[in-house]
Amino acid sequence: MFWTAPRLFWEMPQSLASDLSEARLIIVKGDANYRRLVGDCDWPLSTPLSEVVTPWFPAPLLALRMLKAEIALGISEDVAAAARAKDGDWMVNGKFAQIQFVGKE
């Protein structure tokens, strides 16, 4: 039920988190799921994804998404400026993507 509910990933039931903690890698795909990972919050672009998810995500994570919302993490100001110069709507038009990995220590 959790996977299809509009709940944030940090709200996952403990039983699911416990099951997922045994995974070697969890792939989270899509803009909506990415926003569920980061709380649909307006983080500074340069904030590392690991800073947000490591405290509570139960396993190594690979996040794949096309940018379709003005929410993103792990993007340096240089990269953001280059994307902005190329396309003013770079964060919302689905023409730019992110692939981010967060390991577990």
C-alpha cells in the first residue's frame, strides 16, 4: 500500500523499512518519487541528496528522474547556471535529468 500512496518516503512503515534494509540497492524512479524522497521541499540546489536521505533511508539508493518540478538536490551553482543559460525552464520541462547514488556506510 505504501508504494501507491501519496506519502513521503520518510513516512514508510517500520516493517517496510526493515525489509528494505536488507536490499543491496533500491532504485527510485520518476520525478514524483524523487519529490517523495526529499519531502517536496525547496532545498538549496547544492544540498547533497545524501544529507537528506541518509539519516532515514534504509539501504543504498539510486534515484533516477527527469526534472519536472523546481525541486532538486546535488546540483552545483555552476551546473545550474549552465542549464539556466541553455534553457530557462530547465527545472520543469522534462528535458534535463538527474541520476544520483547514495550509499550506506
